[in-house]
Amino acid sequence: MSNARFTRRALLGTATAVALGAATGTARAATAAQVPSLWREFTRTPYTHPQIPYIGGAGARRHPRRPLVLDVRRYGAVADGVTDSAPAINRAIAAAGRAGGGTVLIPPGTFRIDDVIRVGHSGVVLRGAGSGRTKLYATRNLTELIGVYGSRYGGDKSSWSWAGGLIWLAPTARWDSLVAAIRAKAWPFEGWTGNKRDEWRQLTTVEPARQGAWTVTVADPSQLRPGELVLLRLSDDSGHTLLEHMAGGGPGPEAYYWDDKTKLLSYVPYEWPVRVAHVHGRKVTLERPLPLDLRPEWNPQLTTHVEELTGSGVEGLTLEAVETPQQPHLLDLGYNGVVLQCAYDCWVDDVTVRHVDNGFGLVAASACTLRRTTVAGRGSHHPYFCREGSHDNLVEDFTIEQRTVPAPANTQLHGINVEGLSSYNVWSRGDMRMGTFDSHRGLPFANVRTDITVNNDGRHGGDANAGPLFGARFTHWNIRVTNGRAGLMKLDQLAPYSATVGLNTVTEFDQIDVPDFTGDLHTRLELYGTTDVVRPRNLYEAQRRL
């Protein structure tokens, strides 16, 4: 209730300011701040609004710095652009990991790397002197370093088109198991429960609860501890009512034919990592509100998972790959940037990647932050990708620069990607000089793009058997489309139970996105045809203030 009272006072202040502007004859002031009815509704029901998700808790928390500081030059790294410094950098990272965490410093200069830089222990931060001062120059790709990586769904696609990084943050045991599976050509699942999704055990079942609840009732709290990371696991039933729920429910999702969407069905169960905040008897309070309802037919349970990476980050450097032509679509060799995998509460800050196949990746990563990141150079397939059940992440102050060379034939550009049941992720304050708001199907839901300028020239991807492009509660809030192309920007005819607020006038051309569900989508459109007049201007920041 206190949040609602505070919000009403804030809204009253905004309305008063607008009225004063109009009274003084400044018409622009009267139109410079407009509060949509959707925002007023949201402040009354922030955790259960039907169109707008609660994403105010997205991103990593601040962590105390470990006192240990290691300079990579002590381990043999040389800033001459010629000596392979990857072994030295990895030795320094491993030493910090053995010590329980610390900062690995890379001073100004250019350091050649001929191998993957691996952060595999919690509490380890790889820190350069700034993205304009420290450069890692990568000479080899992941196909050369690890091997050919085929798709678990068959065909001749390269999974390096959407997985892996030349700077790769993942728990050591998880990384080792992935590499072993790839080299054995046993193409793995990449998420929180192992290569075959069998590395988990039940901690307790959970009683029914509603989306937005912070506290749940469990059958047996004996194995739960405050601060512990657990996995909420929801299975689908034969009628696919869990998938229907992710799509907002109602006649459209109920009429949708789910049974032949084999790739989508492989993404279920839905797995959501979350920390336990408090345990009081059988009542367990979580760090975040529930992303979905918990119903008995979905067998809700809290389980274990592979060991997570937490409190680790990469800061202040540029990763530049040797410049090679972009490969044909889905045949990337793996000149990839920075990837966080099976990571919770980790971050990337002030990092640029250049001449990469794929820029920044979140793969089964949750509660992580990418801040002040840039994708530059000859052009990328996926500048940003978010997949394999990644949740509650924040990407802010990001830039996708215009490519420096023309796109080769048979290549494809996506943009800021989300797919594979990923939910409650935020892209905020972006400058996209190329690309699009990409969904690769797989029913992502409850994701937000806010305060972004985009030259909308990319296309979405995704196989038809991966199911719908959008689930419920996608929100586009204060979006400026410089080339006026509607595709994947204006959601009122595309995404169920979703919202488009504060979008300049766009028109349909070069469209490939079509609705997946029939009938009334229950999608809202407000302040259409405007630019930067919606208040709050940034949906994520406003939710944080609440």
C-alpha cells in the first residue's frame, strides 16, 4: 500500500508540472510528459499486471571486492600484440579461483590470445584498464579451439552460431562437461541441469500459488537455507496448459496446436533459478516474485542444479577477433565475444567486442547485468543472444554499431535476441544502429525493451517447430524507430497480453513476423505516434524506484 500511495503522489506531481507548462503557454511542455493509463494500472498491481511484467529486480547485485589482486604480467602475459598471453591470463584467473576469488588485472595494451579465456570460479573479476585501453586480440575461433559443434536438433547447423564465447564465464565443472560432450559429438543441453537435463534432485514439492507471490508453502523445508540458490521446476501436462499459461491463456493459446512443436517441447520443464530469502516453518520467501502460477498439474518443485557461477565479472576491455568475413547463416565458426552460462548474479561492464560472429550471450544465465557494452566491426549474426532459459537479466547502456563492411551474401543479422522460455529480461537505454528486437520463437515471455533507438533493419530467426514468437507480457516502452519499420516493434497485432507504449509512427514493410494466435490478443497500444513523451521514460528505472 505504501508503494501505491507514493506512486499516486509522484503521478500528481507529474500532472501538476504538465498543467503548469500548459498554463504558461508552452505547448511543448504539455506534450513532453504524458502518463499512460497502463502505468497507473501497473502501480496498483505491479506483480500481477496482465500486460506489463514486473522487472524492477532484474540484474546483478553489488558484491564486495575480494582483497586479492593479481596482475597477469606476473604470470607471463606480454602486451606486445604478438605473444600468446591466453595461458598466462588463464593461470592468473585459476589462481584467483583457488584463493576463493579476487581481481585479475590486465593493464593497458594489446594482448594476443590464442585460446578461450575462462572464468570458472565464483568471485573472480577479470578487469582491464578500460575498453579504450586494454585489448585482447583473438586469433582463433571456437571450432579450431574446441571442435565442430553440431545442433542437438540435427541438420548441418553450427551451434557456435548461438553458443560459446572467447571469453566464457561458466562454472569449471559445467564448462568441462560441455567441452567433453562437444568433442564426443554428443550434442548437449546447455542449461542448469546438465548435458542430459538429469543432474538434479528434488528438494521439496511446492503448494499451489499465484504469479507474483513472494512467499510459497513447501512440503518439506528441511533442505532449504537462506541465501541458497534453488531451481523452481515446472513440468507441462498433456494438454500443454503450462505453455498456454505462458502465452496468457484464453481461446487463442487454447486453440494453438502445440503437439508438433518438438523443439519447443524440448525446452520444458521451465527452470527458474532463485535464491531463498527466508525460511519460516513451511513458508519460504524468495528473492523475487513468482514468474508464473504454480498449479498441481505442473508438479511444482524446488530442486538442485549444477553448481552456479556467482559474483564474477568482466570489466574494462575490448575483445577484438581477427577480422574474417562473416560466415553464411548458421555456419558460424565461433569468433564469439563474451558469454555467461549457468551464471547467477554476474556481470559485464565497459566491454566492447569487435569483428565477432556473435557478441554477448546469456545462456542459462539469470540475474546478471551487461552494462556499457558495444558490438562493433564487420557485422555480427547475433549481436546479443539470450536463450536456454535465461531469466531476470539486465542489458543497459548498450550499443550495436553500424557494420564497417557490407554484409556478405547468405548472412543474416538479428539484434537483441530472446528465446527458449527466457523470461523477465530487460534491454534498457540502447543505441541500435542496425538489427531488430529478435525473438527466435521458443515462447519467450515477460520481457521488456525500453528507451531504445533502433534502425530496424534485422530479421527474427527460429524454426517453426520452436513454436510462438512471443508469450505474454512483452512490453516495448519508449522506442524510437529511425527507419519507420514496424516489424517486431509494434506488438498490438503480434504478442498476446502485451503492451506497446510510446512508439513513433511505423509502417509495415519487409515484414516476416505474423501472429501465432487467433482472436483478440488482449494487447495494449498507448501513446502511439509519439517520441519520448511517455512518462516514466524508462520502464525499468521506474519499476526500480517503486
